[in-house]
Amino acid sequence: MRTLLNVTKTFDKKAARSQRWDARKRYLKDSYILWRRNRLMVAGTLIIVFLILVAAFAPLLATHDPYEQILHNRLEPPSIQQYFGTDNLGRDIYSRVIYGARVTLFIAILVAAISTPFGLVIGVVAGYFGGLIDEILMRLADVFLAFPKLILAVAFAAALGAGVENAIIAISVANWPGYARLARADTLSVRNNDYIQVIRSMGASNLRVMLGHITPMCISSIVVRLSLDMGVIILTAAGLGFLGLGAQPPMPEWGLMVSDGRQFLVNQWWISSLPGFAILIVVMGFNLMGDGIRDILDPHLR
Amino acid sequence: MAADLLLSVKDLKVYFYTLRGLVHALERVSFYVNRQETLGLAGETGCGKSVTARSILRLIDPPGRIMSGNIFFEGRDLLALNKAEMRHIRGSQISMIMQEPKISLNPVIRVGDQVAETLLVHDRSLNRRSARKQAVDMLAQLGIPDATRISRRYAHELSGGMGQRVMIAMMLVTRPKLLIADEPTSALDVSVQGQILELMQKLTKDIGTSVLMITHDLAVMAQTCDWVAVMYAGDVIEMGLVRDVLKHPQHPYTQDLLKTIPDKGNPNEPLYSIKGNVPSLLEPWTNCRYAPRCNYVMDRCKREIPPRYVLNKSHQVACFLYEGQGEIEMDKECFKETASP
């Protein structure tokens, strides 16, 4: 209502700026209300914020050096000195879990940064040009989609050699087809809009149309998909670590730590279980947050 | 031809390869537009007006294909240009206004930026700030009050008339030589139509732009156009100066079309409608397509394609009724069946 009234006022730059600022503030406020209404999303967001804070302040939170082996102190149960106990090499599991947050975030962020733009480009190109290009790119994506993500990631990680960097590449390779399909579907629905025809009739090149007018329309669904995928990415990374194809010892990676504790699972449950819990909680946090983001970005719910 | 010829379309033939068969969308579209003049392209829905417009900009997407013909723009054949040259012509030399402003503007880009985009597409050296300034100036010229503020709006915040003004600004900001207006006012309120047409006329006159006005509204045509070309089922059946065609229509179709306009002076007169239906464009063109609906139909109309007879310098018509009254238009070979490539 306020904006409608303002129309009648004569234009002045300050008013316009404050109007735009108001609109932005309103949007943020609405988002905040939607966020607060969804309890699960609040929980998810808090978990992720907590994860980020832990990763950022790992050196302050850790009580021990995560790499330090005190062999006479191995397989100690959780205690006041060592909250999560020690593993078979006498390393403090609590400190390793704390540092593991860094590795997990590092992998998740890099996979997102590699696979989403790649999938986006492939999908937009396929959807925009259609025909043979579409056919080739999408059949290529189908090849990747034909295998379960973890299997594919394992295969690539094995082929590339073990290591965090290669695990990131392997997971990205397994991940991009989902984004490509999504971007293609969005592109197909945007492509035939009249305003795209108008832009073309103005002499815009294909590149310009794709970058300036189609890609922005695909971003929101990709963001939602990505936030829902984050959990799977972390799970896959942990899986690779567990299988020995991801992070290599002595890196404090959660999947690797779960794997380390396997042989002591019956008598020294804390070695595997506590890093496992960390994975569980973080994956759940990302999934809850992803669901919520979908709702917040959905204009119908506003 | 006159020295001030800007665009001439000659025997344009466009087919669409659809699943239902070959659609003969355009068969023999010929017309010309002089500099600083307005040509109206009339005809009922589906006769190929919009396809013609798109063909000129070479924006026919598969399954459509331009089979043959020439489109000469300032002496250059547009159909012979490469993609980059064609892209340069679009927007900077020839612009097109679409029917529906609401869906022709990008919903997520501020309208001012869209107007500026046209400039940026064609001038890489231009920076965004000065492009925006020019855009605002253009919007102001179109009678948009408080253009700076409006330029920051999104398409959905504007009324239809305002949206169409933005479209016109977008298309004229580069000062093109030809403006193709594809039914620019049919989506607007009647009360706004006049304003928009007037604005378009004034601006195109100022800039010196020729206009190809596509419309099925003959009143609009009478008001704004210098020349008229009447299309029927993919063929231009009559072309001439607006007063000649509207006052003395020659082709039976044009005559019937003019009769369909309701007479506002006489409420009791029954409305006139042309009998029969628009022919299917799936069938090949072997005879006069208007023959089944024509009041003057002769045997010959069902067997042959009528050539275009030039009645005088400013009037030509494709109908056997006028055989012997004028020369057959242009070079005769264009009426031979062109072998499809």
C-alpha cells in the first residue's frame, strides 16, 4: 500500500532509494518469518551454522593435536580429559571430529562449486540449442545417471587414485547430471517465452541470451537442488573415506575415522560411533535446511 | 524501382516441416517498403503475417524453413548474409515490436535495463550507465511521466499501454531504419490504442524510420499506413496505396474483407461474413486459394495460380478478373513453380 501512495509523489532519488531498500527489507522480513515458522528448518540451519563455526574455530575448540599419537593412551573410553575417548593410535577423537568439520565443509563446498556450474552450462546449452546437441549432452548425462552416485564416485576415485582432491573430482563427476537435467528443463520452459524472441530479434547473440536471460531463471531451482544434495555429497565423501578412496590417513576425515574403528566396534564403540554421529547430524542438518530453502524460494508461499 | 526503396521482399516462400505434413505457410509473398513510409500488412489470422515478419529478421526456427525468395534491405539480400551480419542488422537496423507487451518483456529485469540492453547489444564500447541514461531519455520521449522511476520498474508493475511504450522505446532507441510492428495495439484497450499509434507515428517520423505494420484491424491501417498489402493464405493478393486499396478494392477477397466491417450507422443491417473457411495450408498451392469462397469464381481459378497484374504504378492484384488490364508483375519467371531444394 505504501508504494502505491508513493507513486503520486514527485520523483526524487532519495525516496526511490529508500523505497527499494524498504522492498528489500520486506523481502528479508518475510523470509525470516517463513524461516521461523518452519521449526525443522530452524534446527537444520542451526546445525549448519554450528558446523561452520566449529570448522572456523577448530584450533580453539580442540583439546588436543588431532595428529598427535600417544600410544600408551590408546583405546581409552570417553572421559573428562578426552571427551570422545581415543582411537587405536591414541589420538583424541574429539579433536579429530572437530578438525573433521573442516575437511567435510571443504569437500562439500568444492563439489558444489565444481558440479553446479558445470551442470548448469551443460543443461542450458542442451535446452537452448535442442536437437542434436541436446541429444548428445543428455544421453551423456544419462550414462552418468545410470549408475548409483556412490558406485560412480567409487569408480572414478579408484581410477584417479585415492586422495581428497580426487574424491572431490569423483563426486563432482557423479553429481553434475542432476543439475544439467534441471537446468535443461528450466531452459526449455523459458526458451520459448516471447521475451526471449524479443531479445533475439534485437540482435542478441546466443551467448548473451543464455547468460543474461536464461541462466538467471535456472538459478533458483538449482540452489534448492544443491541444498538438498549437500547431505548426499557429504555422505558420499564419507563413504569414499570409509572405503579408503577419499581422504587418506592420518587426515581427520569422518568417514575414514568410522572405518578406522571398525575392528574395535564391539568393545570400543566410541571410535566409530562418534564420528558417525557427526556425519548423521550434519547430513540431517543439510537436508532439513534444503527443504526449508525450497519453501522460502517458492513465491506461492509468500 | 524508386530510389527510396528500403525493403523489398520478393516471392518469399516459407514451409514448415511438421508432423502433420508440410505446411505451406508462405508461397509468394512480395511487397516493398519505401523509406519513411508505412506499409500495412493485412489479412486474417493464420495467413502468414507474423511468419513474414519473422522471416524478414530470419527468426524462423526449425521446423520452419525459408525455401526461396529474396529479402532486399538497402540493396543487400538478407537471406545471403551470415549469422553475425544478420545479428548486427537485427535491433540496430530492423526492429520488431511484438503483440503482447506483458509477455514480451523479461519479468525479472528492470524495464529501463531492457531498453538499455538493446543499445549494449550493438555497441560494446557503450557503458551501462550511459546506456541507461539514453534509455530513460527514450522513455521520456514516449510520454512516460517520471521516466527515471518507471525505468526501475518490472514489467508486471506496468499497465499494458505503458508496457507497449517500453517495447517501442526498446525497439526505437537504436534508431533503426525499419520497424516491424506485429499487431502492436491488438492487446491494448481501445482507449490506449490511439495514443500508442499516434506516438509510434510521431516517433518513427522524427527518427525517419519506415514501418511495416502488421494488423487485421483495417481502421488502424487506414489511419496509419501509406501502403497496404493484403495477404491471403500465404500469398500477397493485393498491394497498393492505402486510399486505392481501401476505397477501390480490386481483389474479391479484399472486397469481402472490407464488407465485414460492421457499419456503425445502421444497426439493423445484418453482419456480413465471408462464406467458407480458411483453406488448409497443408495442401500444395495449385490454384487460387480464394476460389472456393469467391463470388466471381471462374473455372480457371480452380486450375491455375493467378499471376499478379499491375493495374497502375500503385496498385497490383493477383486475380484472373483483371487479366489483360495490366502487365504481369515484375519478372515473369517468379511465377513459375520454383523447384524446392
